[in-house]
Amino acid sequence: MQSQLDAQAVSILNNNDRGGFTIPTARLYPYQWNWDSAFIALGLATIDRQRAWRELTMLIDGQTADGMIPSILFRNDNPDYFPGPSVWQTTASSLPTTGISQPPVLASMILTLVRRDQAEGLGQARLLFDAVLNWHRWYHRCRTPVGCPVVCTVHPWETGRDNSPDWALGLSSMQIDPDIGPYQRKDIEHADPSQRPSQEEYDKYLTIVKFGRDHNWDQATLTNQGPFLMADPGIHFILLRADRDLLELATLLHRFDAVPEIETWIETAIAGTDYLWNDRLKAFCARDVRSGQFANGFSNASPLCFYAGVGSEGQQRQTLDHLKRIRGLTKFGHPSWDPQAPRFDSQRYWCGPIWPQMNYLIATGLNEQGETELAARLRLDLRQLIELSGFYECFDPLTGSGCIGRDFSWTAALWLAWAS
Ligand code: 9WN
């Protein structure tokens, strides 16, 4: 069974190769995606290290002049995906791209590759270091709203957790721009609409895109005056961890010039972490920056405090209590949304399904904090989910059935690099 699944995982990564970069899955997501590529590189490194580094180098090709690495790189205009380059209309990169970013896992995945193979890895990491440093600078500079203690996000797509109930607060205070015009969604032609975001959510996603386009993708304007502004435990914890990993890379590469700046980011992020603590729920939650209100559920970003190595003893204990409580409610763990919270839906994308890459990050953090049993269960769960249902984008935590995209690259990559 194992070697058969290994072979299947390799063939998925090969079939999704588009000449040096790997798409998440055919038709539904036919371009290079930012955090997908970072996870994909982990899997590629187990079969072809050169290809793993090329994947990351090609991701950097989309970097904008001010340092952002966009969420999607449009190397062509593919009719299978909406919204494509003609809707985003960006000009800041040498490639057409989106005007928003994605969770910055790249530095951490580079460090993981370097640790696996220092001899070759350091040389490759040296070539990527300045691009990643500039991207982190961009996040700290352009996504920290005036007067806010943490880095925030301007679009649910930027968080990578698109229709998480976390974003309901920010979206509910937005008006749909009547000039987004008629458009045709493609996602619901390739996937079951009951597992995808609602039409109202799409209208609001496009309203934010229109705002960015109308403001020439000026990122300070988008952050401070855009229609949506929320603090995300996902981006906060992932960036804090990535800053720590970038610091380690700086030391390994003798880039001591970058150390003081990175250390300041880490100190600021640690000091800002309490901003995301929802004392009513006893968990780290998303927060609407303008109203100060917290989202009302434990997501799969909430336990990333372990991955970031942050939170008081009490906060970590209460986070563990949530993880254990939720584990008792589902057949497989850890779901993207608390089954006891409003809006849980076991098959609707980020409202319930299990996401392989999130569980990899959660388990990495739990392991590092000594919670090895919980971490091992997450890994075993992913193995069983893949054995049961195949290489899906995400999985129903109650039944284990696969949801949305099939033959999915990050699932195949994480099988090879972690779960098998
Ligand atoms: C929008 C590619 C991406 C992932 C995201 C996931 C989904 C895109 C979409 O697919 O988002 O970026 O069109 O639904 O939510 O995490 O990177 O796999």
C-alpha cells in the first residue's frame, strides 16, 4: 500500500509540473500558488532536490518591486480559473500576478530543506535570502495598519483560509460594490458548489479586488483604507515562526547585517500576540481591526501558537484543552473550524474540513513543545485519510471523505515528506 501511494504521490507531482513549477491541481487551480509551492518543495526534495529549489526560485520570479511575493503567478491566461490576470491588472511584478500575498511559510520551508542537506542547501538558500528578507519587510511595513500592534490581512484569499468563519466579521461590515459587474465563477464548474464559498462571499472577495485595482494596488492604501482589515492568527503565527527561521538562516549564511532588523520584528510580534487572545473563548482568534471584535470559534490557525513558540503557559494550556476537546468530536483531527461553533460545515472548504498543510504546521509546533502524542496523531490521521480517500485538497473530519480538488500537490508532497 505504502509504495503504491508513494508512486501515486510522485506521479501527481510530475503530472502537476508545468515546466519547473507545480500547480496545486489541474483545472481548478492552474497556476503557481505561493504557499502551495513552499509545501510542494518539501515533497519534491524527497525525490529531486534540484526541482525543489527550482520550484522556490520560480516563485520568487513573481516578487513585486516593493517586495511582496503574490498569492498567484499568472504565467498565462487560463480560462479554467477566475479571477485571472485581466481582473487583477497588476503591474508591480515582471509577471502578471494577484495584488495580495499569502501566508509566508517560505523561509521556514527553506530552513527545513537546508537542515536536510546543508552542503547544497546553504548555497541555494543564499540565492533566495534577500528575496525572502524583502518579502518579510513588505509584510511588516505594508500590512501593519497605522496604530495596530500586529501584521494584518486585507483579503480572505491572502490568509489562504478563504471562507473560514473567521472572516465573517470583516465581510459583514462590507458593502458589495455594484460595479464589480457580472462575472462567471469557474470554481463551481470544477468542484461541488456546496463545498465552496457562497456567492455573497465571492462578491465581497471581488469588491476588495476592485478596490485594489482602482487604487493601483497601492498597498498602504489597501491596508489602511481598504474594505476589509482583520488580524489573522494564521498569518501572525506563521510570520513570527518564519522570522525566527529567517534569523537562523541569516546566522547560518553569515548575513549578520540582517540580524537586528529581524530581531526587532520578532520582539514586536511577541509583544503583540495578546492582541489576538480572545479571553471569552480562551483561544487565539481572528479579530476585526476596526471594531476590535473577535471571531467566535477555534480554527486550525488558533493552535499555531505552538508553531510560533509563543503564548503564556495559561494560553498554551487552554489551547491544548481546545485541541483535545475537538479531537473527541471528530473521527479525524484537526478540523479547520470547531464542530461546536456556529457555521461548522464538515465539507465546506475552511468551515470544517481538515487541511493537510495546516496539520503539518500544527503538528510541527506541538512536537517542538513536547506534545508528541497529539502531534503523532495528526500525522497518523493524515496518513489514514490519504489511505482511505486519496490525495484530496482537504478532508471531511467526520467521515474522512475527500473534498474539492483531487490529485492535489501539497497532499502528495506532505505524504512524501511527512505522513507516509
Ligand atoms: C484562492 C491553491 C489555493 C490555496 C488556498 C485555498 C485555495 C484559492 C481559490 O486554493 O484558494 O487563492 O481559488 O479557492 O484556499 O489556501 O493556496 O491550492
